Amino acid sequence: MNRICLLPSLTPPSLVPVLPVQGYIWMVHKVPGSEKWDLAMRSRKLWEKFADDVKSRGLDPEQVLGWKKTGSLLVGRTLQEMASLKEKVDQLSKAGLKAELLSTTDLQEVEPALVIGEEGAAAFLPDDYQLDARRSVAFIEKENRMFATKGRYGEYYNQPVTGLLRSGNGKVEVVQTSKNLLYSKKAIIISTGCWTGSLMQDLIRDLDIEFDMPVKPRKGHLLVIENFNSLKLNHGLMEVGYVGHQHFTFKPSDVDADTLSVSMTATMDTSGNLVLGSSRQFVGFSTEINEHIINQILERAKEFFPSLKKLSLTDLEKSREVRVGLRPFMPGGKPMIGHVPGLSNVFVAAGHEGEGLALALGTAEMVADMVLGNLSKVDNTPYAPSHLKQPA
């Protein structure tokens, strides 16, 4: 095997949390010119190419990936938020994306279920997409298994990694698991989400290397109302406040503080389910469902969709699914992607928080280019472990 990628399947399936993914590939809440902008744009392009490749094979991207061009709406309800949305539309338009500012009247035509008041508005990107993360992952896994017969792919689920074995010249040649020795001729890539920090510390403890990966678990809830017919959405939606909640500035004292935030996001998946979110909080690695938070998500959605006001969690007891997962949060707001100092052939890719799906393909390409020595399509300097500032 030329490359080994360590993925976050280090615990039994019953203990692996379901990812709270809504599946949007949206640019409406991104900031043109920011350090993550180029990576987000590159990832979006690669997702489009992936969907086209699926279609060229005679498959339906919507069925295989849950891929749909729904467009996205970033919604505000006050004059202040409308002003910020106008500025955002200008920025996105100058960056080359098709973007529009929609008034309340406009929104009544394109999204009748949404009610935001006379002072409200929305930034609209008609060319944004959404997909089904579960379908996409299942398809990619299935495709990868075709390489197993060529010795280029293997699955070692439920085998905790216990160590890295180096040769005389310091190069890591073997990944040791609880059951196997996995040999690598080219590179080892560690991509274990919010477990990356603790795993790295375990792996380098006896290697005389100092390296801190300050990624932290950030818990999230989603409420999925199955086969929901009382409300239909034509686009993906999120409120302006979501952006501030996502780009939270973490302080060490926040580990023990009540950092819960709830902001409205809403999509319809390809099965006709209404997916409502979302929450964010620091509570360690707990993945227990919190009914109070689920109720807050529903109540927040009611502020934007009056047709939901008569619903209660009790009404939804038999027609709901709650998804809980842990986002890999980095204090600086950027993922860490690059070479691990002191280990010449070990790379890390983690800390994408809620953007893991949207940035996935760009990140994969970036790491592959690093391993193969190719010219990077996107400047990887902002993500390099040696470049990122460590928290005080």
C-alpha cells in the first residue's frame, strides 16, 4: 500500500456518532478574499466535476449523491441585517458568483413558506448545491473498494491505531494497529476529525517530537422531520446569525462555559424530509441527545416558518430523527492541512468544523498534491501546521 490514511473509525460502530450534516455546498455565507475562500471555491468546482463524472457514467447524481442545485438563501430580518446582506451580495458578485438581494416581496414568490417581516431581505445564490452526505460517502466507499484487488485499498475498521514505527533514517514506515502492521511506502495521512489532537499526542509521545493539534469537539444537533408535507422549501436557507455562531472565537475558559448557540438552517433532502438546524456547543465528546436543544431548534425555525407553529416535539415523536455529531473545531477558524513537523512522510488534515463536507474535495486534492510533490491548485500556506498560531 503506497499511502495510508487514518480515518476517525477508531471506536466500535455503536460509539461512532452520526454526523449532523445537512449537506450544503453553499458559498452564500462565505467571505470573498478570506483565507478559506480559494479552498472553498476549488472544492465547489471539484464537487461539480464529481457530479458530472457520475452523470457521464449513466448514473443519476441526485439518486447516487443526493446532488441538487437548490440555490441558497442567507436570510435577515432587520434593517441592519439587510444592509449587511446588500454588502455581501456586492462582494459575491465582484468575486464572480451570480448573487441577488431579494426583498420580502421577492421572497414571497420564491419561498412562500418563509416569513421575515417588511424589513427583511435575503442574499440569494441560485447556483449553490446540496447533497446527501450519507449517500455520497457510501458511493465513494463502494468505488474505493474496487481498488482492493490491486492492493491499493484496504479497510481496517475497529482497529485502534497504537503507534508509528520509524526506520533508521527517521521515516515512518509502519502504522501499528491493535491487530495489524500497515506498511507505507509513500505517506501517512492522519484525518481523524476532533480525535486528531489526542491521537497525535499518543502517536508522538515516544518519538521526541513536539506538536500540538488544538482541535476540539463541538457538538451539534439536527432535527429531521420525515416525509414532511406541511411545508415545502425550494432552496436551502440559513439565517445571518449562523455565520457569527460558526466563527466563534474560542477561549480556554469556554471549555466549562455554556457556549450553546442555536441558529436557523433549513433544507429539504431528496427523500422529502425537512432538515432543521442547528446547534453548537462545547461539551467534550458527549453525543447524548438533548431534548431541550431539539426544542430550541424547532422554536427557532417557527420564527421564520409560521406554518410550523402548531407543531410540538410530541407531535413529531413518530416522524422525527435526531442527528448528533461532533464538529472538529479549531481555535483559529481554519483547518490544519499539511506536513507534521519532525515526521517527513506524515501529513495531517483536520479541524474543518462545520465545513468538512464543503471543503472535503479541495482538502483531499491539496494533501494528494503535497504527497506527490505536485504544484498546489490552492495556496496551502495558511493551513500549514507550522504556519498556524497556537492558542495562548
